[in-house]
Amino acid sequence: MLIAFQDAFALLTQFDRGVISIVLVSLQVSLSALVLGTLVGLPLGAWLATEQFRGKRALIITINTLMGVPTVIIGVLVYLVLSRSGPLGDLGWLFTVKGMVVAQFLLTTPLVAALSRQVLEDAWQIHRETFLSLRFTRFGYIKWLLWDCRFSLTIAILAGLARAISEVGAVMIVGGNILNSTRTMTTAIALETSKGDLPFALALGIVLLVIVLLANLLTFAVRSIAERRYG
């Protein structure tokens, strides 16, 4: 085991091209899905937090359920939609980075929307009467809420990043785990471990852990700044 760790650190210190290529694909897919998921999830969460309409509770339950849906189910559904016989088969996105982004977008959006709704709903209860008395437009008070809760919402966004970058089932199905094309850190770790190439799998695992650690440190720093500034 010690030799495997030594070889893994050697791959990292030597900037192995295979490792770097896989890490870059992972970051491209996960960050793209996170940006799209945030652009959709935050407004959706704000809308659910501030509006009252028929079916709202059912929609919230659905989004909360999608937070924990097995990733392989999302992978299969996206596969069916993007396959040649599917409704979006003409796009040719199956076994491509774009298809993987779609799959991870469907995983991150419900998470960001659900977490942001909880944060924004509390703020809305506090400021609702003020907004109504000032006759803010819907866009105006949603924009103000998002800005006022920006530090807390950062945690929701980073949770979406953790969800995306650690996912394996959906991207394996939709991307096909193709070398130098759609192979991500999680799919490569699963493959290399099954092949017995533990140093390569460990090297990718170390990078993945470092990324998650940095995300957690950023979350802690953001919360500390918020507490010092507004606490």
C-alpha cells in the first residue's frame, strides 16, 4: 500500500499528462453544470420562497425528492433522451462533454434550488412587510434577497459543486468513460481500481479530495466573513 501511495504522489509531482487530462475534463463538466444549475436554481429557489400558488407544496416536495434521486436514474433518462432514437438524438450529444454537462445540470439544479429556497424563505419572512410597503417589484425584491443572502447562498452553490464533481453514475452512462474525451476523475478511479492500477486511482483520488477540501475551506471562510461583518 505504501508503494502505491508513493507512486501516486510521483504521478502528481511529475504532472502526469493522463492525470491532468482527466482532471481538466472533470472540472470542465462540473463547473459548467454548476454555473447553469446556479443560474436556474437560484431564481427558482427565490420564486418558491416568495410566491404563493396552487401546487407549490407539491413542487417543493418534487425538488426535495430530486435532491436525493440516484444518479444512475438521471443518467439513464438523459441517455434515452440523447440517444439516436430519443427526442434530442439529432444533437449528437451522447458520449460527449455536453451530454455529461446536461446530466450533472439535472443533478445540481434541484440541490441549489432546494437549499436556496430554505435560506431565502427565512429572509423573506423577515423583510416581506417592508418590501410590500415600499412597493418593490417582484424582480426588485428577489434581487435584493439574493444579494442580502449571498454569503449563505454560497454554501448552496458549493454543495452543488460537491454533488457534481463527486458524481459517477450519470456521467459514466451518458459520457461512456472515453479516454481523452469523457473520462472524469470518478469514472477513472472506478476503472483504474478495477484494472488494479492503484497508483493512478489514488492520484486522482487525492486530487478529488483536495478539490472538495478547498471547497469546504472556501465555505468556512465565507461564513466567517459573514459572521464578522453582520454577526
